[in-house]
Amino acid sequence: MKLACAKFLVSIIAFVGVFVLSAGTALAAGSITYSKTRIQESNGGWNLQMTIIYGGKPALAHVPMRFTFTPAAFFESYLDDKHGDKPQKRTIPLVGQTPLNESVDVDFADTRGKIFDRTRFDFTISRSHNFSAGEYDVVVHRADGAQIGGKQKLILEGDNDVIDRRAISFVDSSKKKDNKPVTSATAAPAGTDSAPASEGAPAAAAEGTPDPASSASPPAEEAPDPTAAAKVPPGGSKGCGCRTAANPTSSSGAVSALALAGVAFLRVRGRRSLRRAG
């Protein structure tokens, strides 16, 4: 019984020792206090001002530290159908986001080189390092891996890029133009005669539609008369292809012959009448 009680007391003492040791380590890790937990944006960045207690005097004047920012909420600016072109804002909670790490060297010495256990420090985080307006959970670690203070929430105020969440309109804007009267490019101005325009229309139609007579194949040459072909002398001469019955020179020669015959007849008759009279 006494042995069991002794073991129980040893267990309690060991537990208390571990707790005290852990508490001492936590106190030795120091603390961090931010001047403002809501920081206004300036020139695309946010300047963080803080007081850091190292938890003892550091061995070096410049101590490397890592600031881990885990996004907890995003400040969205958006457009919707209800408000038109006026941007709206809302806070979107975030879970399971990839942390953003910033490594900086914190100075714990003054201008004379004397090292202190605490310091006032500030640095700027910017959008160029993937930060945006929203809420972040921040944890700071020393170079030896110890965490300084606890997790704290910082709010980075500002306006993010506007997201257009309005419904997409599928109405064709060209339909509005179809309702307008179509003005012909060749229309005559007011106060002038529109006859040329009306004459131009048939001309254009004539150009667009070929004339049946002109589009038809050219007429075949008239076949020569067999009788006329028979009268063409052989050889290399070229015939005119004219019909002999329709030659105007032959008809005029016949008339001349008849006229000469009539004149001769009258002369002979006149001579006979003179002889009788003598």
C-alpha cells in the first residue's frame, strides 16, 4: 500500500515538473504585441508595427525570424444584377489555405551595439508577395524554432479587384440595328430627280442578267447555194458566197441592152420613112 502511494506521488511530481518546464520554455519564448491589428493599405502594402520581447537576451544583435500568415477571410468586391455598376463588398471565410511566409532579421541592438531583450520593429507586406485585403492568422518563430507569443489575427483593410458576377446576356445586339431603315448607297439626295437612279436599276439588272440574244452562241454561217458553188471557178481563189440570181449588175446589163435595141429600132424606122418621102 505504501509502495503504491509512493509511485502515485512520484507520478504527480513528474507531471508537475514537466508542466513547469513547459511553462518556463513558453515564457522564455517571449511575446509579440502589434500596435494595430487593423492595418490600412498604403501604396499596395501594409506596414506592420510591433514590439517583440525575445524571452531573454539574444546571442546575436540581428535575429532571423519567420512570420507565417494563414489567410482566414477574403474581402471580395463584386458586381451583381441588383446593384448594377456599383461594386459591393462581402467577407468570405477561408479554410485550409496555404500559408504565406515572410522571413526578416529583427534588430535587438542599439546604435552602440548593445543588445537588449526587446525591440520595436516594423516591416511591410505587399500585394506583390500575394497578399490581399482580408484577415490573417499570424504566428512568429525564432531561428531556433521557438514560437514567440501566441497566434494573433491581423486585418488587412483595402479593396481587392472587382469580380463581375452579373448574369451574361445572350441577346444579339445586331438585332437592334436590323430595325433601322436601310438607306441605299445610290439613293438620290432630296430635291433632285430620281430618274437616273431608276434608270440605273434596270441597267444593273441588265448587267447582272445576260441578254439571251448576246449570251447565245453566234449564228452559224449560211450554207452556200449548191448552184453558186458550182459556178465558182476551181483553184485557190476565194469565192464571195453570193447567189448569181441576185447579182444587181446582171439585171442592169439586160436593161441597157433593151434600151440600145429600142434606139436602133427607131433609127432604122426613121431612115425608112425618109426614103419613102424622097
